[in-house]
Amino acid sequence: MPFPVRASLEQFTLPHPSGTGRLTISVAAPAAPAPDAAVPVLYVVDGDMLFGMASEIARAMTNVAGFPAHYVVGVGYDAAYPDMLKLRTADLAPSIGEAALRDLGGLGEAIGGAASGGADAFLAFLADALRPEMVRRYPQTAEGPPILFGHSLGGLFAARALLNRPDSFAAFIVSSPSLWWDGFAILRELPFFRERLAALPRQPRLFVDVGAREQELPTSVPDGIGVTLEEAQSQIRAARMVDAAREFAAALVEAGLTAVRYVAFAEDDHVSAAPAAILHGMRFALGRDE
């Protein structure tokens, strides 16, 4: 049987946790032979944008024995791009205060910031509905480690998932996290994490990354993103993407998390960091760099 030129694709839908609409679940089976049991699963939020990339990295890396064979699962919306931006914000971000939303200016309107607040329900969907459905459809994943990947607002979502339900996944890949959301409100959850972590029989693994160029101020902005150059520069200063990611990883080590890796990808910005994060994050999550 020839090695496939592209990753496989199976799709099904599940009801959205809000009770309205459905989510599109995309699944890529391992390209290399997988064991009969305990196959890892990588869960990718923002599946519309990142599932294809993650599944192709998995296909290539399992072929060269860089990773063990694993499934890749993407969660998406099958919607037009402007609508998808708003739908993802509603699911990935906790609610935002009025003042913080005003500070986002046109960007807040473009991404639907006012509709945020569904992150807890979305995490419950992933852990309590989607994962059991995956086991039902693919029994060989039943004992495999589940791994969560999120980038940008998805990185914020993965960070909050770790803090609030550290037992929900075996590993968390927190890529270029939007920790700045709602005035860095996520940092108020850190004191509770130490106690939750101490109660676990086994700690999760954590990979935190950021593009080292994410704090560089832009000299222009693309058309249609809803912000002026001055607003974009101000928001980048306030976001402190590189510093905040580094400090967040250090805070989790201080809280007692032992398997932590922080990486600032030297030549990458907010967009180009994503594929590097999938590659290196999975290497760490699967324990292949030890």
C-alpha cells in the first residue's frame, strides 16, 4: 500500500453546547500503522484554520518515526470566514468587561468580542462530549493520551483549560496565548491552580510558545481588520505577548507544575509560530525530546 500523499479526512457533526447549531468534527487517522490500543489524540481548536496543518504535520512526522502514530481531531464551524471569527470568539474566550472591549476598538467588533463567554461550556463539550464520542468511534484511542492544542485565542482557551481542569487533557500546547484578554483576567485564576494541581494523581505536560517577534510594532496594517495603525501598535504594547507568555510559564512552574517547556521561536510572528508550535509542542507532549 503506497504512503498517502495527503492526510486522511473523516467528518461528523455534534450539537453545539449552546443548544443552537452544530460543530463540524474533522478526524485524520494515523498514516503510519497504529497500535491496537492507547493511540494518542491531538484535539485542535480553530479546526477551520489549523486542522489541515496539524494533520499534515502528523502524517509526515509519523512516517519518519518522529512521533508515534496518533489521531488529529479538529473542531470547527463550516462557516464563512467573518462568521467563523465571531463563532470562535464566543467559544474560546471568557466574557470580557465593557472597558476592555472598548479598548479593542474595531478589532473587538470584527471578532465578535461582545459575544464571548462560552469558554467553560466549550471545554466541557471537548472533555465530556467529544472525547467519549471519539472513543466510541475509534476504540483504540480509549487509553491514549488526549492532547489539547490552541493558538492565539485558542491558546488562551488552552491556558484556561489547564488552570481550571488540569485533568481534562494529558498535555496542553498553549501557543501564542492571548493572555491579555479582559485585562489579563486569567492571571486571577493562578492562585487556585496550585491546589487543583496538588490533588491530581498525575500532572499534565505543558508546552508554552510564542513568536519572538510578536512584540515588534507594525509599520502598517492590512485592510479590513478594523483597526488603525496607531490602535494596532497600542494593542501590541498592551498585550506583551512575549513577556506575558514567558511569565505565565514561569508562574506555572512556581505553582508546582513540573513538566513545562517554554519556547520563543526566534524568527516567528503571531501567524508563523503556529506550525512550529504544533511540531515542537507535539514532540514535547508525546515525550519524544527526553
